[in-house]
Amino acid sequence: MRFSGLPTRVRVGGSVLVVVAAVVLALIVATWPAQTNDGERPKRPARGERAAYAPEEQGPRSEPTPAAGQTVALEPRQRQPRPNIVLLTTDDQSDAELRFMPRTRRLIGDVGIDLTDAINPHPLCCPARAEILTGEYAHNNGVRHNDGPYGGWPAFVASNAEENLGPWLQRAGYRTGFVGKNLNEYTFDDPRPPGWDFFSPTGARTYSYYGTTFYNDGEPRGYGEKYVADIVRDETTRLIKRWAAEPEPFFLWASHVGPHAAYVDGWRSPVPARRHADLFGDLEVSTRTKASFNEADVSDKPAALRERAPVSLRKLTRQVRDRARSLQAIDQANAATIRALRRSGELDDTLVVFVSDNGFLLGEHRFFGKDVPYDEALQVPMLARGPGITPGTTSRATATLVDLAPTFLDHAGVLEQVRAAGHTDGISLRPVWGRGAPVNDTSLIQAGTSDPEALAAYGWAWRGVRTGRYTYTRWWDGFEEVYDRRRDPGELRNVAAQASYAGVRRELRRRLRRLGDCAGVKECEQQDFGAVPSPR
């Protein structure tokens, strides 16, 4: 990181008053306190109050471990350099659709790591973003759905306004910025959240792709007919250029809207940038070759799927083509971000992560959408490059969105302090990125609901667990699903009722009971459950 120098000369009437400047500078140095009376470092000038999370020392520490609810400030002496962190996200992108983003694959995945079994354990927009910001599952951060009594921005700020990734990293001395789509139900009328040096979520016309208004750090701004991904691109690169010249490391989240469905006089397929509108005219629906596409027999699926008619191939084809088109501007934006980091001299000192908030079904099991417990909804593209990551590697470790905040906090040097204060459920992925180490054997998966009947009966739409081989789900009405993905990768045969899988079902039920109210990394992602029994 580069440091801005203090001015050493002042010109008055054409004379260089070196002596005066030296005296003034000496007085400043002499009177500036090295510590406050309570032992904390002085706060650097910044917007809002900054609590005292500070990076852990590299090496033995004599300071006591902070108690829950406390924050600790450490002197920066002997601290190793900490990387910038840039998070690039899409909305509703399936893992398979990464093939439409060659720049992103080349500039991040090919020179970093591709986590091919990354999942969002809560495959819906708002809970996904809450997971990213808190590193916690929905039963701990309070955001179970996009709306309703346990959903949206109101649910997030009720429990996490002061304790999330923005404030944590800002307290650790990072510049923090957010640009793009925020949690659902956010409006410009809501108070500005703490923890962000630059905060510019979308407001009006978020899903229109053109004519979108951004908060613009408290001065809402429309950009005329500028495409939404291009706005996110330009604001992101502008902040990189600005903050690269400052001493602090920075955290930037560029949150793109595509390829989410558009809302223009009603819901429709995504709106691509005009320059990409004619691409992919011959693109066919690749999922139509899967055995699960418009599944013929859905009698073993939950009621919500048993009642569905097959997906229209004609309508799906338009969706698939527009989704691919909408990703082109994001692919260009990601490349521009990497280019800005390189030109500013910060690329080698920056952790860059690309991920989607959730996956998406494109006709599998007669379904178009997300928020269901099937692998196409759970799996997300996840690529990363930066310090400590071996270029050109692939990992099958089941990393999750809940792991991102702990990973970023680990790089910032404050993870253990945040954990000691009672936050985060996920693990740091740094060991995975460096050595390809395994992550966790069993992941909690779940989906909230705003349906009164489901809320009264269960509190969730469904909950379950996913292991390297099995997926188990219990729906709100008691219906159960078990899929042996090793034998049945398309999840066509629900074996929950089969006698040969009775032991498997019992064990997966037990794991759900253990994880259902877990809190903290030891309970949520570091339990050793042992082996799941094999089918008889």
C-alpha cells in the first residue's frame, strides 16, 4: 500500500517558509498522542464512529482474549500487510452459466482457484446477502426470507446493523464500499447503515436494468439511460483508483443485478445491455438434455412440485438467451475491475472473489427458479484469486457463502476477535485456498417462508442437510426427501421411504437436529459426525 506524504513546504508570497513548516510539523508530532488514556489508538478521521476492532499481531500476544461483546484495539507494530478485498457478485446465476463469462474465468479462476462444489445453503436473494454480511445462518442473523416477519432489510438491521462485515472491516482500519443491489425491501428512506465509507445501493427501478437510481452516498442519483452493470463497474473502478492512493486497505462489494429477471411493466427475462442484445441468437437450452428436465414422474417430489406443469421450452429459450446476454456486461465489468487494480498497482495485494448469491433451476424437476433444495439451486460459481491462493487450482471442498465473511475477517486479522464477541458461524477458507484442505462434511440447508400456515407449522419452508453424497430435506408439512447423489446425480429418485435407506435417513435427521439451532463455527461447521451408514 502506498502512503500519501505530508506537505513539507508552504508558499506565501513566493517564499518557501521551510522553517515555519518544520516548526508546525514538530508541534503536531509532539502533541499528537501515541495512545489515548484508556490505551486505545486514536481514531483516524472518518465518517461516523469506528469501534476498536484492530488486526491481530503476527506472533505471540500478551493481551487477554476479549470477552463476548467487547472489542479490542491493538497497536499496528509488527503487523504483516493485509490485502484489499474485492467481492464481485451476481444475482440468480447458476453454476453452469459461468461458461458465458470468459473474462471472469480467465482473470480470476485461471489465475486463482475454482471451487466447483461451492453452495449457498439458503438459496434466495436476501438471506444470501445476509449470510455474506454476517457469516451466519439465518436462524442466527434473523433473515429467513425476502419479506414477511422474518425477511428483508428490516429483519437484517433489527439484529445486525452494527455487527456485520462493513462495520467489522471498517473498525479494522479498512476503507469500505458497497455498490449495487442491496437486501430486499431496502429503500432510500431507511437510515444509512454504519460501517461504510461509500454506500450506494440501488433504489428505484432495481430490476429495470436501465434508469436505475443509486443512493450515491446520500445524494441519490439517476444515470439516465446508462446500463446498471456499467454503473456498478464505473463506481467500483473509481473507488479503486481513489483508495489505492490511501494508506488503508479497502473492501469493495460490487453487487450486480444480472441475470435476475427484469421488472419492466411486469416480470420478464433479464434486459441485456443494448450492445449485447443480438448475441446468442442460436443458443439452445442446455438443461433440456438432462434426465431431470421436465421430469416425467414427480410423484415422489413435494406437493409444490407435484402440482407443476412442464416448463415451456419456448419461454425458457428466451430466458436462457437473455440471461446469457445480461452476463456479458458483468463479465466486462469484472475485467475492468481487475484492470483498475492492476493499473493502480494493487492487484497483487488484493483478494478478489467472484460468486453468485444462489443457483437457479432452468427446467429441472419442472421448475424455473430457486429456493428449493436441489443442487442446481444450491450450487453457485465461486472463483478467487489473490495472496496465498495457488494459481490454476481447483477444489471440490464444499465452501459456502457463510464462509466468506470469516475468510475476509481472517485476511483482515480480526476473525478471532469477532468470534470472541459471539459472531460468525462459518470457517475461513484460507487453508482451502492454500493447501486444498477439506472444509466441512455436512452443511445445513434451509429456506424461510412468509406463508402463515408454514410459519405456524414449522417456521420454515424446508430445512435439511447436504453431505458429499446425500441431500436430506424436511418440508414444513412433514414431507421428507433423501437423494443419493452418487447413484442419482439428477436427484430423480427420492429414497426417503425406502427400507434400504432407513439408516441413512435416521443419521441425516440426527445431523439436522444437531445443526438446526447451531451457533458459532464449532457447532455449525466443525462438528465431526463420522460416516453416514451405507444403504443396505
